[in-house]
Amino acid sequence: MADNEELLRVLDEQIVACRRCPRLVAYREKVAHEKRRAFRDWAYWGKPVPGFGDPHARLLILGLAPAAHGGNRTGRVFTGDRSGDFLFRALYKAGFANQPTSVNREDGLRLQGAYVAAAARCAPPDNQPLPIELQNCRSYLERELDILRPAAVLALGKIAWDAYFSLLKAGGTAISRAAHRFGHGAEADIATTGIRLFGVYHPSQQNTQTGRVTLAMYGKVLNRIGIFLNNADRSTLAKSPK
């Protein structure tokens, strides 16, 4: 049976080749052709951006979509933009990353026990994917969850939170979203999957530069996740046959 690394590699190839959403295909390629002046010497990625991280991650981190001049430029999710700078610094401080910076795919960044993906795999205009575009990407997230079987999911923002519940609903799991409202520090135990969902405000510049989100706020949630994962691992070991 193929291991997680091989299964994720095959899935990544399928994601990169995806052309399901004409609007997103046109936009990502237009941005890659026109570029931003500061990155005029870059060869933009300009394709869907696959997930990234530890193939045996216990934590899956779910973002919104690649940034037009971030992931759409570098080819790695949350790499090369201010949101990624904040996120990977927080993950580093919490022990989920080996370094606090994220510049390009070859910069040596490794995630430890964590895997990062996005609800939409292509950069959308105005950072706003349409419902049908999120639906078209849903199967990729579903397969990542099937491969990784994480104990926890961290949703970066309300769209990612809602995307996870939409996936559950599409899979036949009836859950009242009203009973699990999004907020920074929100938690929801999904009994049918055995996964605990955590929520934080998205690390966008709008949130980080205004102080709505701070590293300390992320640190508190990531610390809770670490404690939860440690307890979940101990519980699994206790139930294992002697």
C-alpha cells in the first residue's frame, strides 16, 4: 500500500493540473503574465497551489486561497506574502515549523506535525472565491483528510471554517452550523470524524496590521492544539493492544 508521501505526491500532481474553474484559470494566469513590479524577475507559478507539510501531520491547517503575488507566484501555499510571514512565525514559535520565514519553495522550511492547505487552490480575484469554485476544490481537501487522518483542523478565518462544515455536509454528516459559530479561539468536536476543529481569525494584513490578530493570540490557540494533540496521542497509546 502506498504511503502518505506518495499518495500526497499523486494528489498534488492532480491539483496542479486542475482547470475546473475558468474564472480562476484566467485570473491566475493573467497575474502570472503581468506580474507585480517588485517581482518582475520571478517566473510566477501561475497554477493551482497544492498543500504543503508533514505527510504524517496530526494537524491540518486550512486557509482561504493562495495570494495572487504570494502562493500564485512561489507555488507554495502561504509562501511569499505577509499572511504567510505571520503564520509561519506563529507556527515556528509553537514548534510546528523549523524556521519562522517563508520566502520560496527551496528555502528549507519544513513543517513538523502540521500540513497547510487552502479551501480554494487558485488565487481568486479580490481574494474572494465563488461558492462553486470552493465546491470544485472540495474533493482535494477531502482526499487530504483521508490520507492524513489528522486529529485536529485549524481553520484560518470564517470561509475556511464554513468550507470544512460544507465538506462534512456533502459527505452526509448532519451538523448544525449554528451550534458551532466561528470566532477566534472557537472549538468544535466533530464526533463522526473524531476531529476537533479550531478557529482563528485569518492572518491577513488587514487583521495583523490593525492588531485584531497578534502572535500572542495565535500562540494561545496553537498551544491549546498542542495540548489536545498530546492528550489524543496518549489516549491512542492507552487503547492500543499490549
